[in-house]
Amino acid sequence: MRLAHLHLPPTIPFTHASHLQHILVSRLLSHKKLSDTSASPSSPSFTHLPPAPDPTILTFTPNPVYTTGRRDLPSTTTSTLDLPTPLHPIRHLLTSHPPRAEYHPTLRGGQTTYHGPGQLVAYTILDLRRLRLGPRQHIRLLERSVLDVLEDYGVKGGGVSEEPGVWVDQRKHLGGGGVGEGDEELPKKIAAVGVHLRRYVSSYGVGLNVTEEPVWFLRQIVACGLEGREATSLVGCEVDFGRNGKGEGEGEVMKEVAGRFVQAFVRRTNEVGTVRAVDACCKGDERGEGEVRIKGVYSIGERDVLGDADRGGR
């Protein structure tokens, strides 16, 4: 199989990205349902099952938006003013005219976070069973892929921890060698991770802070329910993008970071079951260690998703 990469230039409405994700997820679920129906030799479609849709990574930068995962969903949804408890202190940002940010509940795991300009969001729409991945392995692959991107830019990530997301010790990148032993500054979060699974089809993914622009919005809330923890970005770790990812260069910067994430994810996925795999991600099986499951990446556009909802795998 190959992997499709749909990259949208910044910035877009969050609802538009969500709609594209919904279509891609629906294709995978429809194929799984058809596959179940066609599994019996007595089924008329037993020998005519179309190929499975390829896995897709959707990358984009949305307009400012706060989102909640299942743990923070509001108890009622009778009005656009219904907000989860973590967003009550910033109601004024969401209800001003015009609002500084939008609010959208989601089905992903986790709690409340922020997405917006200066951040790359990557949604992985995959059939985990087809890739021989378990839910926890998928999360680890997302985190490891982000760590690989950080390493590409000379940023040392904090490794995979029990706390969700990806963290960095910013002092290491800001000449913090003289910090005293009494300084207990905690690692800062550079990427949030949250996914949703239905019949082992994944959606949602990661939000990686590229510039410092998202940090102010993240400071207005207790992001991901972690009290007292700060956020940072690639630029905050002294990665130089020329224009710091702003102005005319923002689109190219996000496209570059997106490409690095996709390549890292494919590489890590293809290592599953081999001696190179990290975190004992998956054991080899009878089909052979080192089998390449994703044989390449190709780009698609919005028309490929919106204009041909029945398109199968390539």
C-alpha cells in the first residue's frame, strides 16, 4: 500500500478540515463493512471486493480554535454558549465580536487544547489492523514521529513519557547551562497528541507548535488538564525559519514541517516488527520481520476527497 498526504495551506476553518477527515474516515469504515459482508463465499460480492482506501495523513493550520476531547465535553449542547468547564475563564475570548477564537467539541481522546496559526496539525486516518498496530502503538508512533521532526531541526525532545504529548527541556536550547540546581523548571510541551478509534480506524492526531503564536492562547487555559505546565515551539527552541514562519514564508514553513512529519511517520511505521523499532512497539510475526507496509507517499488535493467520495485505494 501507499500513503496519501493531503496538505492544506494555512489558514482554514477547523470545520473544513474536520469535514475532510470525516469523509476519509467514512471511506475506510465503509470498506470494512463491505469487507465483512463479502467475507462469505456465498456473498454475491465475494470476488468483487474493491481495494481498500489508502491510509491518509491530513496536515493543516486552522483559524484559532479551542477543542475539547471526550473527557471535557460539555454536559449539554443546547446552545452555542455551552462551554466545558476548562473554557469558562475565557468565555470572553469565544463570545466577543468578532471572537478571538472558536470552540469545537471533538471525539478525540484527551482534554482541552488549542489549535491555530503557527501550529501544524496532522491527522492520521488509518486502518490500524491493516498496519498491524495496536492503539497504544499508534500513539507511540505519533510521538516518535514528532521527536524525529524535532531532531531534524536540532531540537532534543524529552523522550516518550507517561504524560501525553511531546516535551522539551527548553533550557538546553537557550543557553541554560548556568541554571542552578534549585531551578526546577519543568519541560515544556511542544506537541499535543489525541486520537479517536472506531473499528480500529484512527482519526485526529497531533498538534505541533512551530512558532510562538499558539503559546499565548495555550496559556489562557489549563491545556490537556496539566496544571502549571507551559508550552513552547520550534521557534521558541531557537529554530530559525528565516522569517520565523510568519508572513510570506508561513505556508512554505508549514509545508516543510508537514513533509518531515509524514516521512518520519512512514519510516517509523515500516520499522514496526523489526529490530529497529523503538519502545518494543510490535513483535515480528509469521509474515516476516522487516516487511514494508507503506511503499511510498503521494500527494492528493481537496478535490480528490470532496469530488470523488467513492475513490478507493491507489
